[in-house]
Amino acid sequence: MTAPTLTKDLTAPATAATGRPPQPAATRRLPAVARSGARRAGRGIWASGAIVLFLLLWELGPTYLATASTRVFLPPLHEVLRALGSLIAKGQLQNHLAASLTRSASGFGIAVVFAVALGLLVAWYRSLDRFLNPLLEVFRNTAALALLPVFTLLLGIGETSKISIVAYAAFFPVLLNTIAGVRTVDPLLVRAARSLGLSNFRLFLKVILPSAVPTIFTGIRMAGTSSILVLIAAEMVGAKAGLGYLIVNAQSSFLIPDMYAGILTVSLLGLLVNYLLVAVERHFSRWRTAVGSQSN
Amino acid sequence: MTRGAGPTPKISLRNVGKQFTVRPSKDQPEGSTLTALEGITLDVAAGEFITLVGPSGSGKTTLLDLLAGLTRPDAGQVLVDGKEVTGPGRDRAVVFQQYALFPWRTAAANVAFGLEGTGSDGRRLSRRERADKARHYLELVGLSGFEDRYPHELSGGMKQRVAIARSLAYEPDVLLMDEPFAALDAQTREQLQEELLRIWRSTGKTIIFITHGIDEAVYLGQRVAVLSSRPGRLKQIVDIDLGERSGDRDVRSDAVFIEHRHKVWSLLHDEVRKAQEAGHAKIRPDGSAPDEAPQLSKRQPSKGQLSKGRAA
């Protein structure tokens, strides 16, 4: 508002003196704003370009490029979206989603609580680390899905086995990152706290834990992603509800658009969970220089 | 002023020695012992400001650790108020070169850190009392209005001010400062030296200040203790009397200052040369000394080494 009047005041005498047409600062600034806006919009288009192209290919490819038999197994996007809409309208999708979310949230929650607790103990007590580390390495390198039959045999095909396998898969990223977080505490801070005469317990509570929190949250984010992954697979093998069941069941019932609707839901759910966990992680690490200087 | 020989000195070092066992390495498969300090005897009166200079690797930081109670001496005694130091305590505060602020706490919360939990009188401060104290001490170091800033939002000089405020906040009698201004630029350093003198005068703390700057040592200290090259012994104590230094007078260009400065310089000069010839370098917290290229002015605590030794 004030800028144009100001520039007019400033440039008017200058024009009178030199006789040259003035070039107000506002008009010089306007293209700059427009240019940066356009640049941002351009970057936005470029960033979503790949997605848009992919969706276009999905929509047009089956109709124009694929043979008739392939088209049955790869329906164009609008058919999948229609199937998704009707699944939502019938309330089926919500039921499957709720079943999956309950399982992954419980398994994930159990894993986080136990992994953080064990991680803190292992990082604090060297002897416990030496004792447990070989076993933990063996378990960590055994793919969770390889153990799925064991879980099913021992715990049945009910909720227990699914929650357990999710907990198992989410356990290790959190555990390892908790250990790393505690180990990489700046020794100078420990020294400073010691010079204040802090007891071990309070040192742990006031220095080691808070400084390990960002690393722990990195582990939690990784665990979130893998807990969904493993759950879907578990639901595909034996379940009566859940997104994994929806996908497999739709396939065997030859409801191909429904199957794709399930897959689409899974990937959207994964994106959403990751986004939320990144936001939480950022919140807890905002004191870190790199993150802090970016967000401020 | 009683110079050390008073009835009960605030701090008394009696024939203090400290050795480190160096872990076996490729060059020395048996390991060895490194004598960091030997036969240090020094009395510091209450309210005195004493500075400590010495060549790299002469055990300055080791001496400070002993005073702070972070390590115990192998020989002799370290007494504070006539009582032997057995561990860290709230009667002494340490200010580190690298600030050691807790990055997840705001400036005010950092200052309040030492106030949490039961104090020396067995009383817990309420949240409000802690905040008041934090504000008061931030004001004392000239940082009013920065209470809610995180350390990464502060400059080096401001961080060190917060660290000093944190040390003052729980009201120790003794301030132990380990090259606190070494990482700052010259202007900020001078400014903080001025502030430190002001704080010292207004609070009457006993200050032991380690530095490798001769100017800084002469400017700040009432006495300058010069340590010899390793093993660190007390070579000489130089009394500094710069007279009245009120006003904006440039004390550093006074003839008296230059004379004192030269005295400390010549005492230190031989030791620095000896240390360099022997290739002494900074003693690491785990007791080893790299002793690689002779380094004098810049100390670089190697991070990797530190974290190995202390993290767990």
C-alpha cells in the first residue's frame, strides 16, 4: 500500500530534474514477485509431473496400448476409482481399514514401548550389550515374514499372531536407533552434567534421554513404515478382514478393480503414516541445528 | 589482600600429582604411564581471581578436573574450604570452552538446569523461583530478552554468556573456567573478559581461569600461575598489580601491563619450547596424549576419541 506512494514521492523530483521517465520501484518489484511465484508454481508442476504422467499412463495405457486380455487385469484408473467409491459407499473399505489400523497400531505401540526400554538398558549396561548383541543380530537379520508361518502355527490365525508379527517387525528399527541415540550423546554434555553432581539416574533422565530422542524417533518412523508392510503381508496369508485380505480376496473373486482399490488404499495409508511420523519427528528434533534453521 | 597464605584458603592443592595409564598401542604394546601433574602446591584465597597458563599438554585441564571433582589425584590432596574433594559438588561450577549447553533447552532452561532437584540446603525450588533466578542471571550476563532462544539461535559469545549464567545460577563459591573464551573472536573475547571482571567484582566468587593467552591471563588474574611443560609443575606465580582500572583506559597498553606480560611470556617461553621439542600435545580425557605434530595455540579435542571413552 505505502510502497507506490513512497516511490512516487521519491521519483517525482528525480523526473523533474533529469527529465527521464521514472521507473517506480513497485513495478520493478512486481515482476520479481510474479517471477518467484511462477518459479514456485513451475517447481510444483515439475515435482508432481511424474505422478501425473504415471496416472495418465494408468488411465490411457490399458485402453489404447494393452491387449484386451491385459485390460481385464489392468483396468484404467477411472474404473479403479469407481470401485473404490463403491467400496467406501458400502462401508467395506472402512471396515478393512479399521481392522488393519487396529492391528498395526497395537503391534507398533507394543514394539515402541519395549524396544525403547530395552534399547536404553542395552546402551547403558555394556555387559548386557555384550550378552544380548549376538542374539539380537540373529533376530534382526531374520526377515519378519520368514517367521510368519511360525507365528501362525504358534498363535493361530487370529489377531494375536498378526499383532505379534507387526510388533516383531517394528521392534528392531526402534531398538537399534535407541541404542545409537544413547551412544552418540555428546560426552561434553555428560561431563557438564557430572560437574553439577548429577546422579546416574538423573543424568540419564535429564541429559541422555532428551539428547537421544531425535534418533529414537528416526527409528520409530522406520518402524511405522515396516509395520504396515508386514501387516499387509500377514493379512494376505490368513485373515477375515483387513486391507491385505481385501486385496487377496478381490483377486481370487476376480474383482480386479476392487483389488486395485485396495492397493491404492495401502499406498495412501503408507504415505499418510510416514507423513505423520515425519511431522512428529521434526517436532521433537526442532532444537537440532539443521532442522531448526530450516523451519525458522 | 591475603595472597594464599591466609588462615584457611578457599582452595588448597597440596603436593598434587596425577598420572594416566596409557592404553597399549601399536608403538607401545605394553602401554605406559603418563605423568600429567607433579607436586603442585597452591593456595587460593576466597574471592581471588587466579589465572593458569602453561604450554599444551601441561595438565591444565587435568588440574581443573581435579578441582571439579571429576577425577581424583594419585598423590597429594585437593582441599576446598579445608575439606578434601571427593566428587563434583555445587560449591564449584565449571565453564567449558565448548559451552556445553543442552541444545534441547532454551537459554532460560539451560540456566535453570542446575537449580532442578534438591539444592544444597535440601530445598526444592518451585518452577516460578527457577524461572525468576534464570531471568536474573541471564540479565547479569547481559542476555535479557533471550530467555526463549535455543542455543543454535545464539552466537558463540552469547552461548558462553548463557553457560556462565548457568554456572552462576546455583550460586557456587568457586568458578572453574577452562579456556572459556578461546573459541570466540577477539572482540567478543575482550567484551566477555570485561563482563567477567564485572561479575567477579559484584559477586565475589573465587575464580580459577585456565587460558593459553598470556594477555588474557595478565589482564584478568590477580595472580598468574605458570605451569611447566609435562609433567606439569608449578613453575612460578606472578603477582599482577595493574592498579585502578576503572573507566575506559586501555589497560593493555600500560607500561605495567606490558612489563607483567613480558614476565609471564619469558617464563612460559622456555616451557613452550621444551614442550614443542618433546612434541607434547593435549592430553586426552582417556589419559593418552597424541604427541604428534607439536601444537601450541589451537587445541582440538578429537570428537571420536572422546565419544569412545565417555559415552556409555
